[in-house]
Amino acid sequence: MDRIGVSFLDPLEDYELIHRIGCGTYGDVFKARNIKTSELAAIKIVRLDPGDDITSIQQEITMMKECKHKNIVAYFGSYHRNTKLWICMEYCGGGSLQDMYQGWLQRWLQWKRRAATTTCAISGLLASLPSSWPSSSRPCLTSTP
Ligand SMILES: Nc1ncnc2c1ncn2[C@@H]1O[C@H](COP(=O)(O)OP(=O)(O)OP(=O)(O)O)[C@@H](O)[C@H]1O
């Protein structure tokens, strides 16, 4: 951990936890605030037990440290304290890509249902037109609900 610049100081000296925002393969993720700068952060807290293979976590930290781009979550630092590893990073208020995808999917399904309902209503209305109505002036409805 030393090798990748993890601090052994108390993370609660630097961050206050606000609430839990999610949970991943390695542990819970919390919304937090940097006490000195008031900047928001997301902190992943991973429980480390003696004998755990920490290679993949070290790789995740190393990768986050090296990836510096405006479209990639920024890495703020890590702390190893009392069997817990705190990985601090930029807070993304829009949620995960999966959350966004679920939102789009729901909206699209809702829109599709509304379109089908409207089509049915208009079809019913057209069917109720008097048969004496000249076919040349009947509106034509085509849809693929
Ligand atoms: N930087 C962040 N800003 C805001 N929310 C985040 C951030 N990172 C993670 N989260 C939230 O925490 C949840 C868990 O994230 P985490 O990266 O631990 O798990 P994951 O996305 O399932 O990936 P993994 O398989 O690596 O654990 C996400 O789904 C997201 O809602």
C-alpha cells in the first residue's frame, strides 16, 4: 500500500461522510465532503481482512491515479486505517451509467406505451365514423406500435 501512496492517517480528519450512495463488488460507496475545501467526494470503503488478495484493489487505485482526463472520475487519494481502505474520488452527481441507461429505458417504454394507447384511441374514433363518410376524405392512420 505504501508503494502506491496510500495514507495511514485518519480519513475522518479530512472527510465527513454524508450518506451511502451505492455498493459494489468490494464495498460501500459514500457521498462525502472534504472538511477543508467543502468539495464533494465519493468514497469507496473496502474491508481488508488479513490474507486478502489486494492485487486487484491496488490495480484499481494505480489506474485511477494514472487516468487524468476531464471525462474520467478524478482520484483524490486513499487511506488505510483499521482494516478499512478508503478510496476517495470525484463525486459524480448524475449517478452511474447503468442508472442513466435504466432511466432512458423506462422513459422510452413509457413513451412507446403512450403512443400505442393514442393509436388505439384514434383507430376507435375512426372506426366510429359514419359509413356514409366518403372514403376519399377519411384520414388515414398508419402506425407501428
Ligand atoms: N464517483 C462516484 N460518484 C457517485 N457515485 C458513485 C461513484 N462511484 C461509485 N458510485 C456509486 O456507487 C455504486 C457502486 O460503485 P462501485 O464502483 O463500488 O461498484 P460497481 O460500479 O458495481 O463496480 P465494481 O464491480 O468495480 O465494484 C455505483 O453504482 C454508483 O451508484
